[in-house]
Amino acid sequence: MAEEKKLFKVTIDNITVEVEQGTTILQAARMIGGDVAPPAMCYYTSLKGSGGKCRTCLVEVAAGSTADPRPMPKLVASCRTSVMDGMVVKNITSEKVIDARNGVVEFLLINHPLDCPICDQAGECHLQDLSYEHGKEGTRYEFPRRTFEKHSLGPYIQLHMTRCILCYRCVFVADQLTEKREHGVLDRGDHAQIATYIEKALDNDFIGNVIDVCPVGALTDRTFRFKNRVWFLKPMDAHRECSKCCGKVTLWNRGDEVYRVTARKDQWGEVKEWICNECRFDKKHTNDWVIEGPTRVNRHSVISQGHYVGAVKPKETLQEVMGGRNPRLLMDIHSVSQVNKPEVKLSELPGPATGTVFKEKTDDKKALSDKVDQATK
Ligand code: SF4
Ligand code: FES
């Protein structure tokens, strides 16, 4: 007969759960769920050795165990501390924890540029979420932020070192998923940075997963950069037969255009199954995929804004809205704004969508307006 596993009782924010021996406080808190689960910027369940770097998951241990109920003298990193039987933990019910977390966020933001309006991670950035909950309006830091020499990682991945919080997740991905790790943390202390010795080196199969695990916008998808904002896209679950990976992905569509492909994530923002570079970067057409249906997005996420799952679809044409009548005057937003020409397929541009993409069309328009000027003189 199989030996019964001993369960430990742990109480977190006044809620008691029973967990197996060896479970960390963070994992136990995630079993309870909701706000009881501390934020985690460096821990990643499927990456061995992750955790213990960012200190966002600090909690207070008010009683160590039934055998020794003394409190722990300092706040502990919940991702690296195992539960004991009878342990009592405080997360959001502890003022000390909230105060410490505010401090940690302030430190994380010391060198982080506040470039969310142009950052591709905006809308799905864990540091952005954390700053909303724990950040301050201003900074007390008086020194210039760190800057770095630009470093090319190759055709797929863009590095913005100034945004990096040195969580090491991308290093573990390269170590544990790819055949050869080509990048790492070079130098130490204030000089520590993610870099490679060999330029343009990151093209191993499965290396694209570093984009999904990066909690901030330090590593982004070069095939998607500056093409769209995530909250304008519709995530769809899709799959394909793939000889290298599970082939189960999330497509980020606008209409029929596939703007980017990512791995599917769970409620904690962690990848459920890793995907290969071919699925991520080379399969950007809907007919490459079998679409399963809309991805379930947390309703609090900005990505769920404007999506109508189960609701009545809004009317599409003006005639429908106006009870069958046609409008008297119609302005074509594309000819007025000079951008977002419907004939320009943003998802198919090889690089970022910049003003020059539309320049040709703009020149056409200028020639046309010159002609009109001459004719009316
Ligand atoms: S680049 Fe991203 S994943 Fe890598 S260490 Fe920096 S923050 Fe972490
Ligand atoms: S998640 Fe625990 S220290 Fe980073």
C-alpha cells in the first residue's frame, strides 16, 4: 500500500490550507488564490533555481510552526521558504509586508525608465501592475538612471537593458530549454547586465520563450514591436501539428491578421507549455492554425477591455445604427490621419511600423492636393 503523504496545515491571511511537505509559502498561497498570493517577479514554477532575487514576494511569518511558534525575526521570501506544520503567515494583512513591498517597488523603479506609453510590454507588464498597486507618484532618487550600450541579440529578440530587473528568468530558460546558452548576466552590482559576448547570437530553437517569461519589457518580440497595442488585439487559442513543440499557442489577432504568437499562460502569468521558434515567429497566418476559440482573459486585465465574450456584438455598419438610412456626410479617417491605411498590412511589415511606412501614401496624397490647388486657382 502506498504510504500516505504527511500534510502540513498552514494559515495565510487567516485562511488555513493543507499542503504537502516541501511546499513553499508562495505555492500554498496560490492554492488559496486571489490577493492572498504574493506577487512574484522572479520566481517561475517551471524554471529550476528561479526565485529569491526580486523580494516582491516577502511575507511575515507570525508563527514558525506548532512545535516552535515563535515568529520569524525578519520578513522572508515566500518563494524560497517552505511551510512548516502550524505555520501562520501574513501577507496582505501585515502592514510591515505592505510597507516593505512599497519599498521594493521603489527600488525596482529606480533605474526602470517610465516609458510604458511606448513599451510593447504595456498592458501585460508585471512591474506596471505592481507599480499601480504599490508605486508612488514621484521618485526620491536624485541620480541619473543607468544607461547601457545597445546590444543586438539577433533577428527575433529585442533587448532593452534599461528595463531589465535582473530576475534571471531568461537565463534559466536558455539553460534549461535550449541546447546552448548564449547570453547571461555579465558584470556585477550596478554594472550587472544581460548581454552576450557574441552579437546577434540568440537564435536557438525555443529561445523565443525568453520573451514570454520576461516580467517587464526588457525582452520583446522583434516581429511584433511597435505594430499594435495588446489591448487592441484579440487573443485566440489555436494549435497546429508541430514536430518540435506542443503546437498549442495563443494567437493575437486583429481581424484576420495574426500580429504575434505566444505560448499560453496560466492565471499567474506563467507559460503552461513552451513553444518553438517556428510556431512563434514563422506561422503568422490564420490558415497555419486550427482556431479553438477566444482565450479566457482575466476580466480585470486591460486586455479584456473591448472584448465581447458572450455579449451582443455591436452593430458594424452605419446603416444598421441609423435604422437603414445612409449618413449625409462621411469622413474617411484614413485619408485624414494619413496613417493606418487599410492597404498597409501592419502584421506583415518586417520591422517596426514607423512613419516611413506610410510615407509613400502620404506623398501620393500631397501630389493630389497640389493638383487640386492648381485646378482651383
Ligand atoms: S531580461 Fe527580462 S527575463 Fe531577463 S533578467 Fe532581465 S527582466 Fe529578467
Ligand atoms: S518572487 Fe520571490 S524573490 Fe522574487
